Amino acid sequence: MSFQKAKIILDTDPGGDDSFAFLWLMSLAKQGFAEIVAVTSVDGNVHAQLTFTASAKLLTLGGCGDVEVGRGIIGGSDSDDVEDAGSIHGADGMGNLSHTLPEPTQTYEAARYSDEILIEKLKAAPGEITIVAIAPLTNLAAAEQKSPGVLNLAKEIVIMGGAFEAPGNITPEAEFNIAYDPEAAKLVFDTCNNLILIPLDVTRRLVLTPLMVETIGQAKPDSDIAQFMISLCQFMTGTALAFRETEGESGFLVHDAATLAYLFYPETLGFQRAKVWVETQGEWTRGKTLFDRRNKAKVGANTWVAMEVDRVNLLAVMAEDLKLIL
Ligand code: BDR
Ligand code: CA
């Protein structure tokens, strides 16, 4: 049986947890398991210009500076009711550490828009590319609106987002990536037949601690990436505790990294098959995700939803891979 590298487009809004997912993905690419086809940045945790710069800097840091970064579509939703998450991730989305990272050669002004890149790459390689979407789904929805059917050309779309039995994190019921642009999310969940969803039900259990990150860093203490990871973890731990995200445990939630666990270590997750709906109207529930949990035939099911996680082993494989990017 021949081994095929996973061809991945990362749709992202760095983001402390996006940054750790980024580093993990670059480690997997370095090990020969993945090819990063493009990065499509998007407005979300912080403004689109900042998520573009953060993406380009992270790629440069990880030795992948030649990967194209797209600039995000702004204003995909008519909603202004969810603010960005700079209070959690830092004003630059990276724990205010952006200035410590190498300057990229790519510029926001000269970059192509993310939806254009998605359309071009998916059409050029139908059925081959996996989209790892760890941010609001604005870019994906824009691509689908411009080129209907294009998202179903992806091999799979692995999304971090939503909350089912777990409470929300940006409102009592809704998770940030979905609530930031619920119309975009609804379009994706109503259109696609190739979806994997990793919701808060799983990711709220993934606490990465300063001790774990220091242990990773000990593999090569002088490395710039190790220093960046340790400082970013310290910052994120501070805000995670302030926002009571970890039930008092010292550490922060690596939501976005769980998408890579599905692709490379699927034994760490357990799934249910479902048709996922996105609430766009509710006064208190806008941006909530739900599916029919009654014991009925799964009519129209289009999504595998992760509802169980082996948190110890997921964090362990992530830590081991992160050592290999240092
Ligand atoms: C999601 O929201 C963002 O703040 C994180 O980066 C993650 O993608 C978690 O709800
Ligand atoms: Ca994110």
C-alpha cells in the first residue's frame, strides 16, 4: 500500500491555539506526512490584517515561508454582535509576541484573497485536498458563493467549531468560530457532504500546560520556536485562567490542534454521524450548533462530529511531534 501525504489548506485566524496547530502541522510536514498547499487567513480572533501577518510569520518561523498566504474576506456576516477575541489571544492574536518573530516576505497588500486561493486549489486537484478550518467559516462560504459546489471538491473539511452538549464559550450557547459568522457556518453545513467537526465538547478537555510546553522546549532549549512556544503558553494560560476556561487548571485550551489529531491520530477521538444545524435566528442561541440526538435514522447526515476524546494520548502525540519542529 503506497503512502500518500495529506495535502492541506489551513484556514486560520491566529490565535494562540491556531499558532500551536500551525507548529504541529509544520512538524508533520517536515516529517513527510503532510504538504501545506496554502494558508488562507481570515478575520476572527483579531482583524484580518493581523491574522494574515501572524500566518506569514509563523510559516517563516517554521521554515515554510514559501507557502502562499491568502488575505481574509471581511464582513462575511451582517452580524456585529460577537466581538473579536483579542482579549484572550492578545492584541496581535499571538500573545503580543508577534514582534519577536521573523519578518515575512509576503505582504497583506499584495496577497490574493483567501476565497480565490481556495477555489483555484480545489478545482486544480478535485478530491485531493483537505481543508483544515480553525476559524470563522467566512472564507469557505465566500468561495462557495462565488463558485457553487467548490467545497465538495475537497477530500474532507475538518472544522474546529460548535458546541452540542457543552456550553458555549463566546455566549452561553455558542462557540466562537460559529458565532462570529453564523450565516457562513450555516451555508457550509447546509451545502457540504464531506465534513468533520471537532466541537467544544471535545476541545474544552484539551488543556496544554506550561509544564508540558517547557518539557517540549527541553528537546532544544536554544531554539527560537521553543522560546516562542513557552512565552505564548504563559500568555495564553494567564487569559485562560482569567476567563475561567480550564476549570482552574493552569494551562490553556488547544482547540484548533484537535483537527490535526483527527487527520493523523484518529484513534484519539470518537465520533457520531449527524446532520448539523446552525441556529441563526435565536435571541439567545444565535450561532449554536445542534443535531438530532434521538435514536432516529440519520436523514441527510453530512458530518462526523467528535464527541469523545482520549485527552492524555492526544496531548502526548502533539507534544512528541512539536519536539520535532524545534
Ligand atoms: C475557537 O475560537 C478561537 O478563539 C480559537 O482560536 C478557536 O479556533 C475556539 O472556540
Ligand atoms: Ca482559531
